[in-house]
Amino acid sequence: MPADAMRAMLNMNAPEEGWIMGQGFEDKLNQAAEGLRPPPLRDDCFALPAGVDWTPVDEALDMLRGRLHPVVGQETLPLSKALGRVSANDLKALRANPPQANTAVDGYGFAHASLGDGDQVMPLTKGRAAAGIAFDGTVPEGHALRILTGAALPEGVDTVILQEDVTLGDGAIAFRAGIKPGANTRKAGEDVQAGEVILREGRVLTPADMALCAAVGVHEVPVRKRLKVAVISTGDELREPGQVVEKGQIFDANRPMLGGLVERFGYDLVDMGRVPDDRDALRQTFDQAIEKADIILTSGGASAGDEDHVSALLNEAGAMAEWRIAVKPGRPLALGLWNGTPVFGLPGNPVAAMVCTLVFARPAMSLLAGGKWQEPQGFNIPAAFEKKKKPGRREYLRARVRDGKAEVFKSEGSGRISGLSWAEGLVELPDQAAHITPGTPVRYIPFSSFE
């Protein structure tokens, strides 16, 4: 906060035991709190334990889950603007749902205790109850009232009979015996009680959540500010689609792919463009990116070669860890901090870049955005392929489901980008050796499970 504002809050005439910081300045404090940010990540948040060479996938995921925390601040939005945002606090119901006992059907209401034995004939009370139009009065014992779906139950009514189950006469109804007490009614608060937690902190709000919030009177939602993700492609060989390419040059496929993933995940994309294999140019781009984004995704330059400038710069910054992950495709993953901003150095190969983004960067970004750890949901289905797998690495195959079986792309070549478009998910093969034959159960993870 501005120094003069802080001094004004501290300038209070009160004994020490009665002094309360900010008393009388609540509005200013609340306004300032909207811009609060969590503490920065520790410089060693990506450091591997001593002696680690190849890191199994599960250990890598556990380390990310245990070391990352939200890096974005908070804001309050009207409910209509909160779709897809991450709740910053537990949300509680401001009123019960339903707020009062009501009828679930069109019919006739009465007090069950007033029923006699056998078939019933009941005189009708004048008037009716409808949704939003309450009956003004009390239904006398032994009488029935016309009542429509959603109407609040008036005094003297605790049971409703379907209109199809009655015979309507002149000022009376007749129906068979056997209706149970409370039939066709909803109790007040049977769905949600006032004050009950309806959504937990870290929840990504869905359309159904918005309906629930509205039903219990929540019209403003404290949410995390949207995570801003900078995407950078590195390499002298890259050109933009549509540009003239010369021998040895290729179009940049990674940046459109990573940018699309970022937006599908619900984050703000900061496209930092392509950077040549020039360390100073990349340093300058990093400096620009941290002014605009909360996290940086790069592709290429993440290994230890002469032109792997992402790794070199993170090493210079003193916050670099090259995670050699026992995964195929992928393996090298450069993780580090650039002036406190996390950097994920992804492989340059598009297939490996996408797999590493889904498996590692996606759940990490969820935590950084204030959400829960993103655990993709897979399911076992029969394989429609054969494969012999060696032990030591977890493998992810581009796959799709047809006729209830998992098909995999015809080639495992990590340069075959067409396989990413062909696929609708991934088959995850375990770290151990395996011989998959048609009919063998395999774990299939649809791409939608990563969103």
C-alpha cells in the first residue's frame, strides 16, 4: 500500500490492548487485498535430490505436486463472469435450496393426518398455490387446495396428490387410499442448507456450478486471477507458416500447438513469438515475458548441447534443474526460475512437447493457477494392437478408441506430427516390461481428460 495510507492507519489514539490495525479503513484494506499475490516460488523448487539420474514419471509428478503453489492473485467477479475461473475461497450458500417446502407436481395438497380410512372425498378450498404466487391463508383440516409444481406449501398442507390420481367434482376431489405422508413434496433445504459449503477452494467453475451458486443466492465469486502463460519457440530453423522457407528450415508447429493447449486449459496466452539460437535474444525475450506472464513455456533448447540456450540461461540464473525423466517420448525437461517466474523448457520435438505438456506442465499449471492438482482420468480397454515394451521408461502412445478397443498410430516416430491430429488420446504403458497383444487391457487417457 502507499506509505501515506499506511501511516494514516497506524496513527490511532487507543491503548495498546484496544488498537486494531485498519479500523475505519476497511474499504481501503479490502481494495488493496484484491491485488495481493502469493509468495514467490523458492529457487530450489525444481532441484532434484542428490544422486538422481533418471527420474520415474510418478516421482517427477510427486515433486511438482509437493513444491508448487499458486502464483496468481485474487479478484471478485459477478457470477455471470465466473465461468471457468478458479474459486479463491470456499463458497457457502446464502440461502437454502429449496428455500421453503414446495410441491414437485401439479395436483392437490392437504394435511395427511386429516385422511380417514379407505377412499377419500375432500372439499376444495377456494384459491390455489402456484410457483411465485403463494396461497394467502391456511388450508383447513380435511380440505384440499389446488397446487401447481414449484409452489410453496401453504399452512395446513404437507402432502400432494397428482392431479392424474384424482377425480374432480363440483368443489371436491375423490381419490383412492394409500398415499404416503409427504408424497410429491420437497423439504426446505433438502438439497442445500443455508451456510453449507457448496464449492471448495480451487474449484474450476462449471455451468452446473453457476446454477448452484445462483440457486443459493451467491451472486459474486472470489476467484483467482487468470494464469498468464507465455509461449516461446526457439531455433534458427523455424519460420512462420506462410513464410518462404529455404533448405533446412521448417515451419513452427510447436507454438500454435502449445498456444492452443494453453487456451483450452482456460489460461491467458501470451505469445512471445520465435527466438533464434541467440542467447542474448532469448535473455531479452525472457525478461519481456516475465513482465507479462506468470509462467513461461519454451520448446527446444532444453537439453545440454551447444545451441540449447534455454538450459544455459537457467543455469546462469542459478535456478535450473534438468529433469531426465524416464518417459517416451520426452526425457529432457528443463525446469527453472527466471527472476522468480517458473520456466518449463519442453523438448523441441512436437510429439514430445505435447506429451510433456499434458503429463507434466498441465497439472503444474493447475496448481500455479490456484486450482487442484490435475489428475487425468483414464480407463482400461482392450488393445487393438501388439507391442513389446522394454523396462525402464513409461511410454505414451498416440491412440484413439474404435469399436471399444484402443488403436495406436501406425508409427511411434516422435517426428510424425500427423499422429497427434489422428489421435484422440494416449495409451499409457507402465514402467515395467510388457508384451501387449490384441485384447490385452491397456490404460487409455482421452485428451479431454487433461482439460
